[in-house]
Amino acid sequence: MKLSLLYFFKRFLPFSIILILTHFFVLHFSLKNYSFFYSIYTIYLFHIVTTAIVCLILIYLNKIFPEKVGFSFMALSVLKMLVTVLFLVPLIRIDKVQKLPDIIAFFVPYFFFLTFELTFIIKLLNEIKEK
């Protein structure tokens, strides 16, 4: 099985759409009156863009340096964590008393997208191993 851009997008887009709709409806019915610092769409835009960048770079590196994909994933994961901290700095610095719903609304999809990245990299590494 050759992991390609088409393979990635055929799995990533439905995954993202289902996740954002589920999250939207759960928050809509459970926290109607809560005002989030970042909108759900902003959070998902961040996750979709960062996950897509990581996976697309890994697909590209798989074609050029297949033996370096695992290390590249670790480096990109650290970089993504740093970007996440930068994204959350305004939320951390505000004087809002109740930040927990905002933090949960960010990190639940973060871990789902991280799981997607991990399954993708495992398939990519297994493909390299089979060669």
C-alpha cells in the first residue's frame, strides 16, 4: 500500500469533519451559555492546519529520506507542541477565572488529532519496513 496525498486526505477530511461536528454538538448542548476564548472553529482550524502540515511533510520526507521519517516525526511533534504553547499563551495570560472549559475544548481535539498522526506515522513506518 503506497501512502499518498490522496490516501491521507481520504482519511483526514472525514475524520476532521466528524470530529468538529461532534464537538460542536456536544458543546452546544452542554455549555450553551459559556463564552469560549477561542471559537471551536479557530481551535479546529489550528488542529487541522498543524496536523496536515506534519503529515504532508512526513509524506514528502518518506519519498526522499524514508529512513529518517521516524526521527522527523519526533522533531515535528516537538515543534507542534511549541506552536501549541504559543497558540495558548493569550488564553493563559487572560484574567478569566474559569479557564478549564477552554483548556478541555482545546486539548480533547488535540489528542484526537495526535492519535490520527500516530496511526498515520505507524502505517508510514510499516510501509518503509516492508520495502
